[in-house]
Amino acid sequence: MLGRSKGSFSNSPSLPHARPPFFPFPLPQTDYWKGTLKPTGTLDFYFDAVTATIDQVKAEFPSRKIHLVAHSIGGWVARAYVGEVADPQDVQKRFASLTTLGSPNYPPPSGEGFFSNLDQTRGLLEYVNSNFPGSFHKGMKYVSVGGIGTEGRLGWGLEENVAFISYLPLCGRGGGRGDGIIPEEIAFLEGAVRVEVEAKHSGFIPTVGPSIKIPGYVWYGTPGVLEQWLVHLPERRR
């Protein structure tokens, strides 16, 4: 989602949810198996969609600042985009902030151990953190929003068990708090405004068609939670 400064977020443009009909890069490539993938060349289909949406906003509101808001893996994809692909003039003058919602902002524990081999990004997140660590672009405000309402525990309820299984490969331990998918240890970027909320990772189930809303689930976009992080987005005049 991209928000315009001094305006409502209710009608902010977002990236299209359509998924590519095939995996956008060949799995057998050496960098994939070595865990040394780089964003450019791997995430171009995401980057093209971001560029198209930003161009749309710039054309419609040529004098407005732009807030970048990204959920889940979109957080570090947005960081890669700002660092490698975005127009430097936009980064310096147009982008007011980058907000990540329930994003895994750090890779699994490094080294040769078991968990380092479970990096689902195959080196992409390690690359992003090595090249664009923390609140890298000083002209932008960074806001990290993380859910803390679900504790990972085996042998308890379904949500606690799912949380434990999800947290374990992401940060090396299954216990602790998080949003049920992303543990708090990896949700908050160094140097960013830290916003802790009582929220689940998502309030919907993604499908190849329209997403299916989960009744009763409070997530980052639910009214009451939404306002807790929107208040941190800077309102800047041109």
C-alpha cells in the first residue's frame, strides 16, 4: 500500500494481488541452492509492480509526499526496492516514510547451524540487511509494527502451536511473543519507531482469487489497531 501525505489511507493504491502463473526464477540456479540470491533479477516482478504503482501516485498527486506501507515479506522487499531500484530523487524527496507490518526484517540465525539452512529467502534477506541495514535512508522515517499477542507454546492451543512452529525456524526459538507467524525478535528494525500491537499476522487467507476474511481476527489493518501505527506517519507538506 502507498499512502499520500495529508490524505486518507482508505483509498490508498496498493499493489495488485495477482500471483504469477509460474515461479519467476529457475529453482536449479546455483545461487538458490547456495543461499546467495540477490533481489535484482529475482524480485523483478515485485519491483515492476511497485514502480508502476508509484508512477501512478506521482502522476495523480505530483506534489505530494508518499508513504510506503508493506506487510509481511513486503517489508524487506520494500527495503530492497528503495535501496536498489527506486529513483534516487524519489528516495530523497518524495518518500516520507516506510512502515513494515509484521515483517521478518532479519534472517534466521547465521552460521553453519541447522536454522541457518532454513532461510526461506535463500539469501535475499541477508543481502538486504547487509546492504541496507536498519533505518538505512536517513531522509525517510522508518516505522516497524509488530504483533505481540500470541505466545509460541507446544502442547497448548492451535494458535500457540502454530506460532511455536513458525517462530522456531525464523529466530531459532519457538517460545516468546509475536503475531502468530512473525516473532517480535525479527519484526523491529534498528533505528525505526517501534510500535507493538495486539494483533494477528493477518485477518485473511490469501487465495488465487479474492482473499477470504477470517471472522473475528484482529490484524494490522483492523480499526483500532490501524490508528496505533498511522499516528507515527509524518504529515509533511511539499
